[in-house]
Amino acid sequence: MTLLEKSETLLRALLGPSRADVQPLACAVALTAERLYLQKQPLREFSIYKDVYYDASKKLFQKHTTTAKSVERLAKRCWDAFAAQGCTEQYVGRAGEPPANARTTVIYLATYVFFDRPYYQLLADSPELLPVGCSSHPP
């Protein structure tokens, strides 16, 4: 299964039957996993706008502003779903984590999709697998 397919499957499981198109967020999650975990891009150099939204918009044949708005809206819905379903710890690795911005949510989801483990669990168990610059503070 590709990163994009894994991302879509995760989002559909998390959000349930939804009228919203999960493609922009799924694409952003897959591209983020590629950049951070396959290409080993340092976190401090990672810009969700220039590294993800532009490439995702090209793949989806959309304006980058449309893709950015879709990703931000869906990332918020994911965070709301984490809270409503009580599964923040399952996907992020910490229960009661305050709501994250779109960039942080995408990084958490990309980590889960790539490693099948939450970000903070991976940080505690195998920090060498995470990109340079990761810490116990939200990315």
C-alpha cells in the first residue's frame, strides 16, 4: 500500500463517512512523510506551504490556496475527531494534547502513516528515526 493509500484509509477511518474530499489532506500527509522520513529533511527547514501545499496542488490540479484551505479545514476536523473519539493518544502519543495547527497535525498523521506508531511514542522509543530537530515540544 502506498503512503497516499495509507493516508486516505486512515483519514476515512478517522472521519467516517464524510462529504468532504480527503484527497488534499491525504496528499499532504503522504508528501510530508516522504519529505521528513524518506528524504530526511530537517524539521526546521520543513515548510508546509512551500514543501507540501504547492506539490499537493499540482498533483490535485488545484490552486495552492485551495489546497491549503482544504488541508487546514480537514486537519481541524481530524483534531476534533481525535478529541470526540478519545483517540489522541492512539494517533499522537499523548492524551490531552491541546489542539494543533494544520502543520503539526499533518506531521503527526505522517508519522503515524509512515511508522504505524504515534509521534511521541516514536520520539521516546526511537528518536533517531525522526527528522533532525524533533523534540518533546509539538513540531
